[in-house]
Amino acid sequence: MIVPLLLSGGSGTRLWPLSRADVPKQLQALAHEDTMLQATAMRVIDNVNGLRFDAPCVVAGEAHRFLVGEQLLHIGVQPRTIILEPQGRNTAPAVALAALYLAAAGDAQSLMLVMPSDHLIADVPAFLRAIDAAVPDALAGKLVTFGIEPTEAATGYGYIQPAAAAGVVRPVARFVEKPDQETAHRYLAEGYLWNAGIFLLKAVDYLAALERHAPDVLTAARAAMQAPERDGLFLRPEELAFAGCPSISIDYAVMERADNVCVVPVDMGWSDVGSWDALWRVAVPDANGNVVRGDGALIGCRDSLVRNDGGPFVAALGLEGMVVVATGDAVLIAPRDRAEDIRAVVDAIEARGLDLARTSHEVRRPWGSYKCLGRADGWQAKRLAVRPGGRLSLQKHAHRAETWVVASGVALVSVDGVEQRLSAGQSVHIPTGAVHRLDNPGPEPLDVIEVQLGDYLGEDDIVRLADIYGRTMRAG
């Protein structure tokens, strides 16, 4: 069987303000109703087109652990495990953790299908046919990658030069970095392929390649996986050992150095959705070339993208080749051909000390989510949305008092050991230092307006005493 390995790291900065560090693009529904992670997992369910796929392994960050697990379980995919990277160290160490996990489970000979979880593939059957073609070579010890047949002289991708050889699976002559425009046109004419960062290889062969070409990566990953902490679905490598691992991609660490690398050319409607312009290109526009999602109206506009995710109504007049993205706390306006430069916007925001690049207007938690409704010196108001069965941690605050007002649903509230049920319109006050908890015991969502008063209102003013999600002593 083939073990899908879903890489779910990264922050997707170029899709700000929708994609942020706490909910990056792979956990967003960008082009379809499913999130990109969900769509990636659904491509490789067992017995698709005769291919046998095992339950997926996922490598993700600690901050995204509950979102990743919930999104997969929501579509009926039970992960084999979710490996939580203590720190992001790029793809070579991430794949090493998964290969070592499989080896420890007695599956070192298993094929791993390594896939970024933030890519779009329009023609899934073509992708599966390419995987099927690659299986014999991967079983024979080759490190197989998949090269996208380019549709344009793009400068935003690395390229692969296949060797002149017959057959579907071809040796790789070389990997090359992102080219300038003139070089990209030459690559297109000479039959180069885009590097999609998708690989099929045996766990044992990848570990052997690391041993030969990047032993420092393997040494650190082995130390981190010597005695990982198991927490249900989650597997936590040892933090200090992994901290010593170099940050390096699988291309640099292995693929560009190994002599047993092959490539399967494939035309499958692939996009890494690396910018708002890329998202416009894969969407279905109207007669004027516009793509609109969410509340908005375009008058006299052409070839523009307007996306509204919880922001105010967007009215656009006379735009041409523009991107407008509105969320509950930020608006981006940019020419589509400058969409690759959003990183500079994010850098400017971070330089001002703002959280807008890291934290979404709606912050997800395992019990639900919250939104900030307003704030000023000494006070802050939030809307808490608690899913059925959701329970906030038993906690107290040193610097703030809170008042909870139930807007809809039924709340079970505990304050200093005294429990009470509150329905819509009822409220409770929580003094500074009081031990308290909020539950949603009913079958319907619970909405609570929380008003905080105090001299410090940061999220780290939480002394967590008990938590059903294993977050004791972790803020949030």
C-alpha cells in the first residue's frame, strides 16, 4: 500500500489577509467548499483507480493540530498519525520524521506519496495515472518526482530537466531554480517541467539518501524520534533534539544530489495557488473576467478578483486587473500582477508590531472560535462560538474580570464551583481570579458575548487548571 504523507506546514503569506499563521492557506477553502488539506486527502482514498492507499500520515505544526484533525475527520478520513513539528524546519526534516515513524512501525519498505497539502489539482485521474506509472520504479529503489507540463514561461517555479530517454518515467538530468523571464522561455522550448514538490519513494530509500547526502538532517530527526510523545492521534518529536535540525528542503537535501532520481511528466491542472493572481487564474470568471466570492458588487470592472470573507460589503467601480480581499479586520487592494509582492505588505505590518499577519479575525479553538468585536484601553468584547459538546478549559485570570451574555443556545457555566444553566438573554459575572468554565451541553451552537475589563487583556493571562483537549498550561 501507498502511505500518503500530507505536509501541512507553512503560513501562506502571499494569500494575506485570508491566510495567516494561525489558519494558513492549506486549512482554508480557497477554490472549493473543501479546504485544501481536505481536497488533498480526498485525492488518495483507498482503492481509487485500483491504487491502494493507506490512511494518511500528516506533518503539521503544534498550533494547527486540532484544525488538522477536525478537518480530516469531518470528511471521514482517519489519519494514521499527525506528527507535530516542534519548529518548522522545511520539507526534508518533515519527511524524515514520517519515514522514521514508518520504519519504527515496521513499514520501512512502504511507499510514501509526499504531497504539499496546499496545492490544487484539477485532473485527479491524470494524477492517479502518473502515480500508477511511478510505482514500479519507486519499488525498485528510485526516488520519483512528478514534473508538471508547463502552460506558460512562469518565473515563480523551479524547473526539472528530464533526461533524453524513452518511457513515461524518465531520469532527471538536473533541477534548476526559479528563472528570469528569458530563461523561462528557453526552458519551455527545451521541454523542462515545473517542480511541483510531489514525490513517491520508499521510506527506507529516503532515509538511506539522507544518510548519504544530508546526514545532519537524519541525525537530528532520529534523535527527535527516539522517544516521541504519543497523545491520541498526535505524535510529538522531542523538541530540543529537533531544534538542532537544519532547515532545508527535500530538493536541496536529497533530490538535487542523488543519482537515482526519476520524474514522471504529468498534465493535471496543477497550481500551488501561490498568489491571489494564481487563484484568479484557476477560478471560473464571469463574462467580464471577474471572480467574485462573498458580499460584493462590481460595476464596469474587468479581469479582477473580489473576495469577501467576513468583511464589510465591497463595492468596486471601474477596476481592471485588480485584487480586493476583505476580512473582518483587514482589506487588501493590489494590482493582480503585483500579487507576488504581498510579502512586502506583511513585512510592513509586522514591523509595526501588529498581529494582523499572524492572527485571524476569527480565532479557531478546539471548542469552537472567537472574534474580537471591539477594544479600547481597559476593555475588550468578543463573540464566543462554542460548538455542541464544546468545553472551554477550567481557568482563571489574574488581570481581568469577565461578563458572559448568552446570545443564543444554552450555556452551562461554572464560577468558583457553582454551576448554572443560562439561556438567551441571561448573563453571569466572573470576578478577577475566579475559577470558571463554559460548556455547551446542548445540540445547537452556543453564542456568547464576552466583555473583558482589566488592566491587561492578553490571551496569555490564563491559568489553565484542567482541559479536555490537552492544552493545560498552553494559552488559547
